[in-house]
Amino acid sequence: MPKSKGRKKPRRSTPQAPPPPSKEKVSPTWYVALMFSLMAIGAIVIILNYIGLLPGGTDNNWLFVGLGAIGIGFLMTMNYH
């Protein structure tokens, strides 16, 4: 039985240059400050709501505001470089 020669790959005539190094991404200072501030403000609002120092009595609206601020702060960590 004859042997098949197979498929040959074409040779590259010149070696390709490596890709240029990418710039390192750095988050601006205001982004980091805002991210941590939202998380801290959210925690403070929840604590003040628990103690009962915020207006509204037994309303839990402040609890949701605090949880929302913490959630937005954590969502911002996904874009932090």
C-alpha cells in the first residue's frame, strides 16, 4: 500500500515581531476614594439605623439606602485596576 505524503504547512518567510507591551491600567484616585467612601457610608448608615439615630422611626428605608451604597461600592471593585 502506498504511503501518503500528508499536507505540508507553508513556511513563514520572516519571523513576526512580538506584540507591543500593553499599558498598565491604573484607576484614578477619585475612583478609589469614591469606592471606599460608598462602602463606609453604607456601613455607617446601617449602624445609625440600627441604633435609631436616623429620622423615620421604625422605617427600614435607611437600611436599603445603606445596603445600596455598600452594593454600589462593591460593584465598583470590579472595574478597579
